[in-house]
Amino acid sequence: MLDEDGPPAGWDAGEARMWEAYRLGEWCEGVPEVRGEAVRRLLLAAPPPRPGQLARLRLRGVRVLGELDLSEAVVRGAVRLRRCRFDEVPRLEGARLEALELDECRLPGLRAHSARTAQEFKVTRCTVEGTLDLRSLGVGTHLSLDGTTVRPAPGEAAVVAQSVAVDESLSATGLDCAGAVHLNNARVQDALILREATISGPTGALQMSELTVGGGLYLGRGFSCSGMVNLCGASIGATVELLDATLTGPGPDVGEYALHLGCAQIGGDIQAERGLVVDGPITLADTSVRGSVVLRGARLSHPSGTALSAGRVHIGGDLDGQGGLTAHGTIDLCDARIGGSLQLAAAELTAPDDSASALSANGINVGGVAHLGRGFTAHGRVAISDATIHSYLSFRGAVLDSGAAEEALVCRATTAAALDLQFREAPKGSVDLSRTKAVLLRDDPATWPASLILDGTVYDLLRPTLHAEERLPWLGRDPDGFSPQPYEQLALVYQRHGWDAAARTVLVAKQRSLRPALALPARLWSLLQDATVGYGYRPLRAVWLLVCLLLVGSTLFAARPPGPVGGGPYPRFQPVIYTLDLLLPLVDLGQERAYEPSGVMQWVGIVLIGTGWLLATTVAAGAGRVLRRT
């Protein structure tokens, strides 16, 4: 029986001191041990406080014998235990508490499924030889697991906190778990902090799918996880921090990731710079990031496949991997949407062992610049086809390290305001710019690739401005052979800027390059057009040839005039007019009908007539080609 003021009968001196300390709201110290049953009775049948005091349980350095069962209990006042030791797992399932603090305690586990605290819930600097069961826990203010070490039974999870709801922040700084941590479907109103936390062991993983955090998610400053960090479908209101984090990944299983941040909503930046080390694949596929994704100095490794999969990601700011990003494995940015810029200056990307692609960014849309220069190095193919770059796409100072028989850069059907191809050194592999459009195309003759595909490439300006003879070797590097469009495009650019002679030189070179692919008769006809009128682009050649033939013919016929034909009257013979009448087909000057050469001069007349027809035909063909182009 309880008397009015004293502890229940049968309680020992230590438990009686706990009773009195509770009524005074003071710390109970110097008591070696109390029964869990006594603690339960104290909290459920609490004595009134001393006048002017606040009743609450505060134990320090006490061993709790037996089971402490507060399942579905309603406890008035805060419960705070420091440096206490529990023989059995405390049970708080469904309990309602004002506040709970376990600091520097040793526990064989903790069961707090569906418990509720009006204020904080703290398990800090504790050693737990079992599982922390916090499923559906509701915390009115702050949930803290700072500095706690959890060692569950083999195969068991360290922390199970699915659907936990925290009205302020959740902090687990320095948490050390030899097993998985489950925070699936958790809701944290403010920040979720896991800085310096360690999750290890064969089953180590951080499961936070469908997590909702109103503030930031902080996994940096020494955070490490030996399994998957799963944030699939998570909603983070502010920044996701991964500074100095180490993610060693789940192993080689297909579909497993070191970091799964796919289908997520991020309200701030993803800060994954300055010391981030990831051994395993990362996915950001279908994720929306309101700020920037910063990967400066990060080291990503997945040699057997894709190191970073960010297909269809939407980034409001920049994707910033400049200044030391290294990746062994493909960086996949296909169909990504980047509102700011793509910054990969000084990054080093290496293709995986079973693939040729170091960077795959087909279909990417970049609102600013795409900077893949100033020390950017790709050991493998760079693919950026069907992309839209609203500012410039730059490879200035880049090194594209691929084999001579491989593709170094595939940039088909891409649109950019400017395209800078001033590589640090000439790529050994092929560069494919087919159907790419740019207002300005800038390159360096010293670093032209050995194999260059320009079929369908369209540009308005070309820098540096070279003479046609210097620029023509640039067009003759297509491994698939001759294509007319690159010549026509270069000629058009020259013509637009008033370099008509250079344009004609390029168009003549186009016809000469086409000649080897023609049949023998067409090839001979091509040679004739080239020699006579430059395919119609050099008509003065025909004029000078006509003048020369006119002089020769006039001289010969003046020396040996032809005889008259038929009955008179005859026009007076004029050697120059007679020679012109022979040379010009379809023109009748009256001399050819009236006079006929004989002997050797007859053959001279035949040569002049044939040459005239030939010149007329080639001039007409060349003029038709020019008119069609115009």
C-alpha cells in the first residue's frame, strides 16, 4: 500500500531515493540499481510533487534490473536517464510521454513503436546491443541519435524508423551502426542531420525512400555507408549535403546503387563536392533539383558500368563538376535539363571496362554554357548528340583520349550558339559533327582530328578565317568519303562575307573531290570541264582559250585562204570572221557557207568546229550548275 507521502512498501533504499528525487524533480544519483517494475510503478502511479517543485524522473548512473515496460502508458513529466544500464529491452510501444532522454546509456535494444513525445526524444551517446525500433514514432520537437553506437544481432537492422514523424529536426551526428538504418516514409519538418555517421556491416544500408524533409539533408563531414543510400522518391526542401562522404556501395548486384536519388524532389542544391568518394553507381534519374548539383572534386567509381546516371534529371542551376571531378564509369546525362550551365572543366572521365562512352549526354538541354574544356579529359567516347546548348559548347583545351579506330566525339544534330573545337591536342579518334548547327564554329588547324565528319554541319561564322587553300584539308577528313554539303556550306560562308574567289575555289574542289567516284566517261568529262571553264566557276578560261584559237585560226586562214563554194556573189573573205564562224556553233556569220578549206586546212576547220562545240557545251554545263546553285 502507498502511504500519503512515502514510497510503496517493499521498496529498497535506492528505490525510495528515486521516489523522493522524482517528487523534487532532482537527479537521482549514487543508487546502484533499481527494478524496472519500480520505475514503471513510479511513472504510472506518480506521487504528487513537493510544493514548488516539478515532478520528473531523472536517473544518473543507475542499473535498471528486469524489464521496464511502459507499453501504451501515459507518462506525465520528462524522463531523463544518463549513464544508466538496462538488463532488458525497454518497451515503449504506444506510450505517451512528455519527453524522453537516454544519454550515455547501455541498452540491449529499444522498442518504441508508435510512441509519442510532446517534446524531444533523445537516445544520445548510447551503446545499443540490439535494434532501435522507432517505427511510427511521433516526436513533438527534436529527435536525436547523436553519438549512439548500435550493434544489432547478425542479419538484423540497427535502426528501424519507418514512418517516423518529427515536428522539428532529426539529428544523428556520429551515429555508428553495424547494420541497416530504415527511415522509409519518414517525415521531418526541419533538417535531417547524419554528419559523421557510419553505417557498416554486410547488411549496412541507409533506406530513406519516400522520405520527406522540410529543410536540408546533411550526409557529409565524414559520413560513410557500406551499402546503398536509398533516397528514391524523397522530397527534400533544401540542400542535400554529401561533403567528405564515403559511399562504398552494395556490391556488383544489378539494380543496386551506392546512392539512389532517383525520382526525388530537391528544393536546394546537391552539394557533393570536396572529398566525396563513391564506389558504386549513382542515379539521379528523373529527379528535380531546384538549385545546382555540385560535384567539384568528387571521385566516382563504377568500372563495370555507369558511374552516374542522371537521365531526364531537371536541374534549375548548374551541373558543376569542374575542378577535379574524376569518374571511372560512364557519366550518363541523356535527356537532362539544366537551367544553368554544364561545367566540366578539368574533370577527368574514364569509360567503363565494357563500354566506349566516358560521357553520354545525348538529348541534353543546357540553358547556359556547356564547358568541357580547360583540362577536361575523356578516356573514351564523348557523346552529345541531339543536344541543345543555348550558349556555347566548348572543348577548348580538352583532351579526347581514344584509339585511332574509335569515336572520340559524337556530336550529331546538336544546336549551339557557338562551338569551340580548339582541343589541347589533336584527337586520335574520329569527331562526328554531322547535322550540327552553330552560329560560330571555332577550331585550330594544329589540332584538327585525323577523322572528321561534317556532313550536314551548318554554321554562319568560321574562326580562324583561313584562305580556301588552307581550309580545304579540313573538309577532306571524312572516313566515309566524299560528301558535297561540307564544301557547299564552306563556300556559302565565304560568299556571305565577300570572299567570292575563295568560294569558287571551294566549289571547284568539290567537283574535283567528286571525280574519283565517277565512271570513266563522266570522269573524262569532268576533267575537260575543269581544264576549260573550272566547272563554270572560272569562265574566263573559256574566253582566253577562244581568243587563242581565234588568233591561230585567223593566222592560218590568212596565209592559206579557203576557196569559194558554188556560184557568186561571194562576201569578201575575212580570216577573223571566218574563224569565228567556225568556232561559234549556232551562229551564222555568212563566211562558213561561202568558203570551204581544202587539204590540211580542211582538218584545221574540223578541229575548230569541234572545239567550238565542246567549249559551248562545257560553258553551258558550267553556267547551268552555277545558276542552279544560285
